[in-house]
Amino acid sequence: MKLVLFDLDNTLLAGDSDYAWGLFLIEQGLVDREQYERENERFYQQYKQGTLDIHAFLDFQLRPLSEHSLEQLQSWHRQFMSQYILPMMTLRSRALVDNALNDADLVAIITATNRFVTAPIAEEFGVKHLIATEAELRDGRYTGKSEGTPCFQSGKIARLDEWLHSMGRDLNQFEQTWFYSDSRNDLPLLEQVTHPVAVNPDAVLRQHALTHHWPILDLHAD
């Protein structure tokens, strides 16, 4: 049996959907430009450096969801997909996902970015299974808080295990387990699978991949 996992931001996407959503909110005038732009950039740099406080970031990132109806948010997201996300989806990333869907027993996208932002992106890739950070919903509205374990760093392992167990499965049941990622933040899960693959990796992951003879792919050029 074969399990294939894909990180999303800067892996399948030639960009970061979480960061881009912040830019979209600024562009639409939905948040204070100066304050939000500064904080969005600060958290993004911390993420790239491997120092992100995920709970502080989620308090910042999810707050705008609580200020609007789900219907309005979904309308904005359709515009966001067209304007920001579709241009990030390269032919190489689409082909890689299609190959996995045709070849593997189970395929999932696993991402630290929240489900509201990423579910339509997974659907666009044709991937049915999404493991993402959960934004809390109450009575049809987002509360601005996260729910459960954030799908970040070692939390990705915990969330993956929960997801597999919900189907009566275990990671060790698969003869081959593949995980594609760009980020040092995903080293905990990369080290758990039988076939780790670095995709357009950051400097830390690139060095780790070279040291351990992991494949390195470029998906961002068509």
C-alpha cells in the first residue's frame, strides 16, 4: 500500500496561500493596511525562520474570519482563488498530484494553513483528503479561534495519526509513505515517512536533504 502526502504552501503552490490571503484582505480594505501588512510579514518571516508561535499567529490570522458571514467569506474566497491561487498552481504540481492520484492508495494534502483557506485549493487539485488547521465554527460563523491541534511541525504527525486512525489505519501499515515539502518546519514528518522529498526547499531543508540523500524537486517552473 502507498500513501502520498503533500504540503501545500510553497510546495504544490508557487507561493503561500496563508500570506496571500492576508494580502487579499488588505487589498479589499477589510483590515487596517499598515498594521495588518506589518504583522502578516512578521509572522511570515518567523515561519520561514522556524520560530513561529503558531497560536499567536492563528489568533492574528483567524480574527478576520469572525467579522463576516460565512456566505460573504466564501464569496471573497472565490475571488481570492481566481486572483491569487490559480496563478500559483503550476503544470508540474498539477501533474505530480495527478500521478499520485492514479498510483497511490491514499493521497492527502497536509498543511498548517487553515481549512477555510485551503479546502477549495485541495478541491481544485482534485485531492479529496485535506488535513489542515481547523478554524472553530459556532452556529455557522467562525469564532476567530482555532480548534484542536494546529497542523504545524510535530502537530502534523499528531493530526496525520488522528486522520489515519479515524479510518482504522496506521502509518506503519503502508509499505510506502511519501511526503513532499519545502520547509524546515516539516522535518518532523519528513523523518517519519519512507520517501521524504524536498520541493523547492528552504536552506535548512535543502542541506538536510543533501546530507540524507533525499530527492529534491523543482515544481515551480513550467
